[in-house]
Amino acid sequence: MGRLLIALGVALIVVGFLVLGLERIGLGLGRMPGDIDYRGRNVQVRIPLGTSIVLSILLSLVLYLVSRMRR
């Protein structure tokens, strides 16, 4: 259990650095290509479609790798 927590902590640190790096180059979460942002006079709507797809792919990959390591 301890090794799993350490691995998850290291993974979170790596993800944190990736998010910071993406923000520096202008591709922060919620501002990726494919995200829809509508601003009207009294309303603002954000639909993070591109971000959702990227996060879904990354999470699926991580969960697949974790399940392969547990076998």
C-alpha cells in the first residue's frame, strides 16, 4: 500500500509540472483547441470538449497501465 501511495504522489507531481508547462506555452487546461467558449452580453458559457477528450485518454492510459502492473 505504501508503494502505491508513493507512486501516486510522484505521478501527481509529474502531472502538476505538465500542467504548469502547458500553461506557459498557452495551452492550459480549459484553453485547448476544441474547447468552446461563448461570451455574450450577460452570459458566459465554457464547454471544455478538447480538454475532456485529452484527460479521458490520459486517464484511460494510466488505468490500463496500473491494471497491467497488478497482474
